[in-house]
Amino acid sequence: MVTVVVSSLSANMFEYQYKFCLPVHKIREESEFRAFAKDEGVISYIGDEDTNSFLMEYFREFEVVQDSEYQYNPADTVVVVSPKHRASKVKVEKFEDLSVMIVYPARYEC
């Protein structure tokens, strides 16, 4: 199962929990994130079908939570998504030791 953390994402939360360099800290406003929606087991990205298709290629099962409801579990695969991109511009990095996958615009660099 993949946990997708969405909505009012806080850079401080991630810097505190993961203790390594994340591109998320360069995202200036919480408004740069939008929510995923869970509808009959299908994760859809609001306003961007390309992004939804991109994620569906990587993950078969999703659990979607708001960041305010998420309790970090080292066993989770956590996907953090910034919506300011099209799928073709996505950069994906996986940090094996923490099982954290971050999907973000390539212009945000650590």
C-alpha cells in the first residue's frame, strides 16, 4: 500500500520528520499543493489527467491522507506530490532507507 500525503503540506513537517534534504522546502506556499481525491478506489489528480496516469503507472494501490492526519510510519511508502507540473516534467527520487518517494517538479532541486 502506498500512502499519498496531500493538501496543506508543510515543509517544516518534512524537515522535522525525515532529517534530510528535500525539494519540498523550496516550495513557497501551501497553495502550490492541491488535493488528490479518492473515488471508488481510484486516485485522481484534480485538473491534471497526465499526473494521474503517471502515478498509476507506479502504484496499484493507494491510501490518501491529509497531512494533518498522517502519522509517519517508517514502513510506509510515502508519496509527496507537488501539482505544479505535467507528468513529462516530473522528477522522481526514491530514498531506499526511508521508503520515501517524492514526486516533484524538476525545477525544485535539493
